[in-house]
Amino acid sequence: MIAEKRTQLPKVSKKSDLPVRYVKETDVFTVDDVLTREEARKIIEAAELQGFEHQSSRGPAFGEV
């Protein structure tokens, strides 16, 4: 049996009144400042401990940006 890696996700502080910006009417939107820089860094570290790696697109020749 293979031991499964378990990483504790960092705590994220509650935020209120975050602005929602719609990009495509009501289908696509962004929400800025959901995570602080430190919260984002800790989540990335936790993901990398689980084996996540940065993946980039193959580029415009494949219809990707």
C-alpha cells in the first residue's frame, strides 16, 4: 500500500465587499483580492508539496494563449 501525502492547506482570512468585475456579461467574471499575497504563496507551496507543477500552454500555434 502506498502512503498518501497529506498537506494541510493554509488558513484564508474572511474578506467582505470584494468587487466583482464582469468580463462577458454574466458568464465570466473576476474577483480581485480574494487572497493576500501571503495566502496565495502558502497555497502554492502546499500544492507543490503535493506534486503540482507549473504548466504552460503550447502557444498560439495550437490555438492557445
